Amino acid sequence: MTEFRSSFPKDFAWGTATAATQIEGAAFTDGKGLSIWDTFSRSKGRILGGDTADVACDHYHLWADDIKRMQQLGMNAYRFSVAWTRVQPSGRGRAVDRGLEFYDRLIDGLLEAGIAPWVTLYHWDLPQGLEDAGGWTNRDTALRFAEYAHIVAERIGSRAAGIITLNEPWVFTLLGYALGTHAPGKTDLSGAFKAVHHALLAHGLGVAAIREACNAPVGIALSMSSCEPATDSSADERAAAAMDELVNGMFADPIFGRGYPSLLEPFMPAFPLDFEADLKTIAAPIDFLGVNYYFRHVVREPRANAIPEGLSAILRFAGIPVEVVPDAERGHPLTGFGWEVYPQGLHNQIARVHERYKPTALYITENGATYPDILEPDGSIRDLERQRYFELHLEQCARLIDDGVPLRGYFAWSLLDNFEWAEGYSKRFGLYFVDFETQARTLKTSGAWLRDFITQT
Ligand code: IFM
């Protein structure tokens, strides 16, 4: 077995990560309200194949068996999210007890199984009621989030190993409000940067609300990518620095008390007039930083015929010309999403975060890959590429620990194949294969490998 296993300490958190919308199903059960993803998935042409999250993995009913699966994997931790709309159907007002009871059952079941619950409060499923009032572009959403955070923390905080305020804020603000590919599907750049500020404010107010309600460690999960210049030309280096500010610095800098990076200056007119007064709230001390790592960005000064799209279109608006070098041109294997497999990027990014922000503790709160899995006639799924993906990324985690970086846990994305947002069910990330007709789950080869790796002594 792999030699680097011995680098991981005995108390290392080994888990899988999931999100409510992606696995729970039961979209209209026990008083749950409509979320922006319920609405978005009903809007024609938004989700591949017209899929919805109505049933997903039916984890709302199958949670007890899913906990057994985590035990079979040898996991001692589990990261899941609470659906805001189960707790406050419209995003405000009194909490619905039946919704909270689901999370009581889940948490108690995890604790009985010896699995530490890591709770994410917001994994993209904004109540539609709040979106109708402007969603993240409205400052009030940050205040409502703090109220919701208090309700949940008071109820479950004493049983949680950690509470994560928000998951991947750059993804839900920029894809949701600037690029329109995620719910709520808006394409308004200045609204998107308002959303950025309000998401950060929600985080800061949320930290205070959680601390008032319980003693659980508090943090946030940021999606981070190392940003590298294609060459050492100064134009390419400028492009890489700008991309880094957009995907990493825009959230991490203010959270760690450094204010907004200079890239954001052109967007500041979109911020509230007194936004600087919020920076202190946003920089509330946290106990850990979660990093979701999937890929790096390699960028360069745009070629003459380059069409700005996605993140580079946003940067172009800020007056910074950047072109992303297509993943397929970088000479490394690609996942089923076309994402470059670049484990060294995990090391680079975490080492950088450690050096720049010095968080007390770090967790890889997501890491994983999609591939077109095939269920063989003998019932096996031999996903050797995914197995290799985990092995290579864990090797980088081991290197970080050897170097003294306070990396305390690793959560594989994901326990189950699930609803992959705009891609519907077409992209499978699970350690377990899910037959969405029958809800049968089958352990993949990569899952068995991870189990053997974790339980190796
Ligand atoms: O499925 C998503 C998850 O919800 C957030 N991080 C990335 C994953 C894979 O795309």
C-alpha cells in the first residue's frame, strides 16, 4: 500500500462531502420551501436533460443506510449541508420543526456510528422567497442568513464537529449573478459584485451568530485554484495575478482582514456606500479554512482572436485582458468535465494559503473527479482514473503535512453520484455509483481503494 499513508496523523478527519440539493430529494416534503434551484431546474433549458433535484439520491429517506456506507468506507467524518428551505421555507420567520428534525436524526445517527458531523449552512440553495426580494444582491439576505445560522447553530451546534458558513461563494455569486449558468440565472455584473459583498457580509454576521449560539469551530469552504502564468512574460504574470485575485483573493483577502484586492476597484461603485464599515464584520476570526480543490488555472495575455468568456469576460470588464489556456492544451489527463488533473496545484495552493493567511487549521473540504463510469455486467465499476486521482491528490496532502502545514482533514467529493447542478445527473462524482431509477448504490473501485487507504494501519 502507499507509503505516504503514514504522514496522516491518527486524529485526521477522513470524510466524504455532499450537499442537500444534490442528494436529499424530498423537495416538497415536510414543509420544505422552494429554493432557487427548484425554480431554476423548472425553467426550460437550464439543466442538461431537463433534470431536477426533486428525488436526487432520496437521501432524505435513505440516510440511515447511507451512514452505514460511510462506516463501510472507514470514514470518521461527514460533511453535509442543511437546506435553508427546510428550516425557514421562505428564508425568514419561524423555524419549521419537521425540517430541523431531519438533521437531528442524521446527526444523531452519525454520532452513533462514530462519524463526526461537519455542517455546511449554505450550499447554494437560497430560498426563492429571498431571491424574489433580490437574493444575494440585496443586503437583507445577509441579515436573514445570520438569523438562519443562529437557528441551526442553536439546535445542532453542540453536536457538530465544525460549522461551515458558506460553500464556494465565488461560484454561487459569479455563476449565479454574472454568468447566469447557475441559479438564479442572472447576468448582471454589477449585481454580481453586490452579491459578492453581501455573501461575505453573510459569512461575517454568520460567524458571530454561530458563536453566540454554540461553541462549535466555525469556518468557510472556499473553492480555490492555483493560478499560473503560461509563460514568464510580465503580461502573462499580470494575467495570472488578476485571475488569482478573482477566484482566490476576492474572498480570502477580506475574510483574513486584508480588505478587497485591487482588482475589485472598478466594481466598487456597485458596493454599498459604506462597504468599508462591513470589512471588520467580514474579518471575524475563524477556526479553520476549508479549501475545495479541483483544478488550477493557467492563463496568458489573450491571443488576437481570443473570445473572452466566463471568468476572462469578467476580468476583461475590469480592464484586465486574460485568456485561460484550454485544459486540453496543457498535456495532462482530463476528467470527464474536461478539467485538467493537476495534483501539484493542490500543494501549490494550500502552501500559498498557509503562507499568506496562516489559518489555524486547514481542511480539504472537497476534492474529486467525474468520469463516465460504466456499470459492468458483473456489477463492478472499475473507475481506475478516479482511484488514481485520489491517490495523487492525497500524496500532495501528505507532502503538506510533512512540511508542517496544519492540514487536519480531507473530504472526498462525493459519497454518492448526485445532482451536479446545471449538468443534472450526467456527471458522476460518487464513491458509490447510484442507479437513479432504483436508488441502488454500488461501491466503485475508487471507493474500495479509498477505504483500504484510510483503514490501512
Ligand atoms: O458538485 C459540486 C459541489 O456542489 C461544489 N463543488 C464542486 C462540485 C463538483 O462540481
